[in-house]
Amino acid sequence: MAAASDVGWVVYMLRCADGSLYTGITTDVSRRCDQHNAGTASRYTRGRLPIRLVYEEDVTSRSLALKREAVMKALSRMEKESLIRVAR
């Protein structure tokens, strides 16, 4: 098992079936996407399945991940779409 300091955090963005965007944090993007698609990860995504991963950003700590998530959630739809395009 990895020590807490060895765990890499990821801020991720999902596109839901209705076209909306969901932002979250995790240490395992693949597992978390599976949970979202199974309907067990988030009340928001549960009713908007299936989801698709469209953006991910590595960060060094949970604290920084939470701060980056807050910044990303405050972006406008246009700014989020631009972030996704630039990352591809």
C-alpha cells in the first residue's frame, strides 16, 4: 500500500450524457469513472449516464486538488470547454 505522501491526486472533468460537465477529484481516475458509470459515485452523474472522461490534471496533494477543483467549478462553460480543447 502506498504511503499517503506517495498518492497522486487528479482533478478530472466528465461529460455527461446530457452534455453537462462534472468536475471532481480522485487518486484513481479509472476506478472513479467506473463508479460514476455504475451510478455509485455521485448523485449528479447518476441521472446523467453514461459519462465520459474529457479532462484530467495531476496535482501533488489533496489540498491542492480541492483548491483546483473549486477554481475549475467556478469557470464558465466556455472556459471549461476551452480547457478541454487545449488539453487534447
